[in-house]
Amino acid sequence: MASLPAVVMMGVSGSGKTTVGGALAKRLGVPFRDADGFHPKANVEKMSAGIPLTDEDRWPWLDAIAAAIRNTPPSEGIVVSCSALRKVYRERILRAAGRPVTFVHLAGTKETIAPRMATRTGHFMPLSLLDSQLATLEPPTLDEPAISVSIDQPPEAIVDTIVSRLR
């Protein structure tokens, strides 16, 4: 049976990881898992209070995301959203995932992302943490299994680009 991809939708909060990731998973016919659901309660409380997470806060969260990928048979494929802002976070996921993973960096500017964050409802990540996330972001380098896609286009166009680049 053919392997289906394991894809991690990465980028700062508000870049569209959930929207685009869900649409990509639907297009590929694979499950979608939102990384927000993997955060321990303490992490959510910290971010809700406008306090950036430390690496120590992130390690168990990244390990849980990698376990979700590892526990999905390659014949099924999976799309997971995860900020994966630093190279060391992506490397940790890759080491623990137990299968090839492609990171899709949803790249955008503060000017594009801030208005999205300001108008969304029901999300724990405040706009006040966007600068922290942008400062932490280490875009994928050429030696990583990653593609970068601009978010200044409609979600379906972004998905079209991702699908063509995954092939």
C-alpha cells in the first residue's frame, strides 16, 4: 500500500495553520490534528495570560505531536498543525516521528497576520504574543524537509500550491 504524507503545518499564530491544514487534510483524504489540542493546561493558561512559552514548556507538547505522527500508519497519512518556530523543534519532531515528515511553512508578515489575530474569536493566543512568535521564528532552511508558501492568497490557492509541491 502506498504511503501517504505526514505533514506539519508550521508558522506563527494567525498564519492559517488550522484553516489551511484542515483544508489540506480534506484534499488529501487524511486526518487533521490541531496542535493546540496537545498543549497541557498549564501552557494554555500561560499563553492566555500573554506569557510566552519556554523551551521546557514546549518539549512535552512537541513530543505529543511527534507521537501522533508516529502512531498514524504511513498508509493513512496525517496533517498536524504546529508552530514549530525553531529548527530545534522541527528536529525534535523529525527524530521522534519515526517516519518522513514534510513541514509546510505558512509565511506571512506581521501586517498580514495581526489583523487576522485581532478579529478571531475563541482562541487563547493573544495578539500581544505575535511579536514574540515572529522574533522566535527560524524559517526552514534548505537542509530541512520543508516548503514555504506565502499566506497572502486565499486558503484554496495555498492548498493547491502545497499539493503540487508535495508531489
